Amino acid sequence: MLTWDARAYLQYGLLLLLFLVAWRRGGVPERVLSGIMLGMVVADRIYHLGRGTDLLVYHGIDVVHLAIDTSGLLGIGYVALQANRFYPLWIGGAQIIAFSSHFYRLGIVEVHKTAYQVMAIIPSYVQLLAMALGLAFHMWRQRKRGSYPSWRRYSAPSSVDRARSLPAV
């Protein structure tokens, strides 16, 4: 059990370090994603410090963990779809797995508690790695090429674009 706790505190420390580096050297997507990820951990820690028993469990699903994962999925999903970066999609995919783990538990009566916990926890390592690599590549690109847009730009097609898309007569 000591190793499991050490693993968690090492992960929290790395996440805090990524958060601080993102706020210092990252763009807006890096800041928002690292804030969401750190916020999820802080909410989880506050929940575990404040609860005495599992009063918020419904059919084996911890409702507070489901709420944390749902809010994380919504925030990360929005950034993943709007950011001018590729790595947020990996973070979002891992969050979908963590989110889905709650419904996996609901759908299967005899799921082992460890399997449920692994499915809910392992994606956070993928997210941590993707965030670290994404932040490193962002800093590299910025150093090599200078500033670039943080968000995708969506605009209506111009008249030239519309003319090109019309079939030839």
C-alpha cells in the first residue's frame, strides 16, 4: 500500500510541476488543460479528506468521482476540439476511458474493484505523459518558429473557395 500512495504523490507532484511550467511557458490551451487536470486532482483529494463513508455510491459507482470525471471530460473535450494542437485529443481520449469506467461498473454486476480502479486511474498517466510531451513540443515550436495561434480559426468560406467547390459545367 505504501508503494501505491508513493505513486499517487509522485503523480501529483509531476502534475503540479506541469501546471507551473504551463503557466510560465505554455499557451492558453496548455494553461487551461493543466488547470483542469490539477483541478480534478484537487477536487478528488478534497472529497477523500471530507468523506467518512461511501454515502455517495449508487450501484457501485462513486457519484462524486463520476461528477469529477464528467466535468473533466467536458472541459478537456472543449479544449481538444478548439485548440490548435494535436495532443489534447490524446488527453481527451484518455478522459473518455476514465469516464466510461463508471458505466462499465454499472453494466457489469461482478466486476472486480481493482479492475474498475485501474480503468479509472491508468488514463491519468496517459494524460500526464501527453501533457508533458505536448507542453515540451509547444515550447520547442515556439522557440523555433515564434508565436503561433493557440486556437483554431473557423470562418465562412470566401467567394473564391465557394467558386472552386462548384462543379465544372
